Amino acid sequence: MKEKLLLLISLQECDTQLVKLSSKKIKLPEKISKMEEDFRLYQENVEQNKRKYDELKVRRAECETKVKKLNEGMIKTKERLLEVKNNKEYQAMLKENETAEKTRGDIETQIIALMEEMDKLSVLVKNDEETLKQAGIKHEEEKKIIEDDLSAVDADTVNWASKRDGLQKTVPADLLAQYERVKKRNNGVGVISVWKAVCNGCQMKIPPQLYNELQRSNDLLSCPNCNRIMYFQNQEKSA
């Protein structure tokens, strides 16, 4: 009977590993997706200075375009001054140029302020780029580990399934049916170890007499609480 119990323990190990592999097949791609999303959000946060720098660059270009148009307008106004025939029109054109010069001065002040802020941001952007580069390298390394783990799942599944098929053929049909029945009722666990009179499946204490019998008997015994097939396992750590 001990031989049959060992077969069931090995069969349980196969089933446990196959369940773990099936879970990995689902969870690992989910983990990769979450990693990608987390890194995308991290990247967006790190690149805030870059986005601000680009916004300032656009504003500076807009200001420079305005200055260019003002300069062109002022040149035309000065050319028209040479054709003016009366003082009133002449004074109006001078006023127009004066207003344009003030507007141009205000915009040029804005450009200087924008350039100063861009200079400060350019330093931060450079630091951010290095930070993001290092984070990206780490991210890819961690993702590669998970991808390799995922790639191994199929091969491991084939190996454990093959081992299980071989074991299953050696277990008597009635015993296999009992194991499958108990396993189905107990979250995939049909065989469980017992130590210090406690079932490691349901964590309930078993009667002292049954515990003693479990250690001595060659019979297959079941936990009175969860009905799993029990086996004694000394879990004392060796000194």
C-alpha cells in the first residue's frame, strides 16, 4: 500500500505543477501588460519637462513670427512716410510706428524670458533622458525575465503532463477514481501531508488514534474533515 501512496503523492505533485503552469499561462501576460502600462505612465511623468520645453519652443516661435511681422510693417510705414503730404497723416504714421516698437519690445522681452526658462529646462530634460534611459533598460531586462518564464511554460507543461500520463497508468483504476473524486472536491488537492496531527489541507487536527495509525499503518487513510488521502510527513528541520 505504501507503494500506491507514493504513486498518488507523485501524481499529486504533477497535478499541482500543472495547475501552477496553467495559472502562469494566464498571469504572466497580464503581468507584462501591467508592466508596460506602468512604464508608460512613468515615462509620461518623467517627460513632463520635455513637454513643457516643447510648449515654450512653440511659444517662442510664435513670438518671433510676430516680431518679424511687426518689423516688416514698420519698414513699410517708414517707406510710406516719404510719400506723406500733410502733417496730420505724418504724425499718425509716427504714432503707428511708436506703438509697433513698444509691442515689439514687449514681445522681445517675452522671448528673452522664454529663452531663459528653456535654458533651465534643457538641463532638466537632459537629466530626465538619462533617467528614462536607465529605467528603460531595467524595464526591458525585467520584461525579458518574465517572457523567458512564459516561454518555458509550454515545455514544462508538456513534461509534467507526460509524467502524469505515465504515473496514471500505474495507479489502480479504483484508487485513481477515488483520488480524482477527492481532488475535485478539494480545490485540486487529493493527497495531503500530516504533521503533528494537523492536516496540511484543511488545517484541522485529526484524532490522536488516527494520527498514530497513520504513522504505523500501510492502509490508505483519509482526513475525517476534508476527506483528502493523508500521509505522514516528518517536517522537523534537520540540525
